[in-house]
Amino acid sequence: MRLWHQSLITKLPRQQLLGQHREITALRGNGWGRKHATVNYVFTYSPYKLFQYHILVMDEMKKRGYHPNSVWYDPCYRGQKCLPYNTAIPCPLTTPIYPEHNSAYLQECLENLAQKAVIIKPDSHKNK
């Protein structure tokens, strides 16, 4: 499980983009708070930050002609098998959404993708 560096979202191949959506929905649902080495940092922030990141992913999916279920655009929604949040307290949208998505993390993500035979050239995305 991994959240790709947010500057890569628009460059991800279909498989990684749709996989990202599935992983986020799991994290927003019953996976919230379940330890996993590569995503533990998300649990130190408000769940609203994960919602903000998910919006980026779903908006990219829509640009490519996919139809993510609109229920996920509700920040309180957590899936069919999980009770929704009573309220979702908005937090400021920062760039990057997660400060952990720095240049070192970007490089780690690019190397991970390269191991999957997905090559994204460094100059083909915004380095934030």
C-alpha cells in the first residue's frame, strides 16, 4: 500500500491510478489507523487530508473517462461497511497535501514505479 507522490497522480498509468483509488478507499474505511509502514504518516493527520488527496485522484480518474462513485466526494463517507464520520472538519489545503511528499519521497516513488517497469521522466511532472 502506498500513496504516490501527489505530483505523479496525473502521470500514473491506468493500473496505478485505479489501484491508488482502491487503496485510498480502504484507508478511508476500516483501514483507517491500521498500521502499514508506507502509509503510517497519514494517520498523524486529520482524515480530511486523505479526503483532499482522494479528490485529486478521483478528479484525474474523471479526466480519463472513469466514473468513481460520487459517494466518495462526501468527506464523511467511509464505505459501505464502515459508519460515516459524524462530521468532517475541513483543514487547509496545503501543497503538498502531505509534507512527507517531498523530493526524497518523489525519488522513492519514481524508483518504485521503475521496478514495475513504469518510467516517468523527472521533467514530465511538477517537482513539489
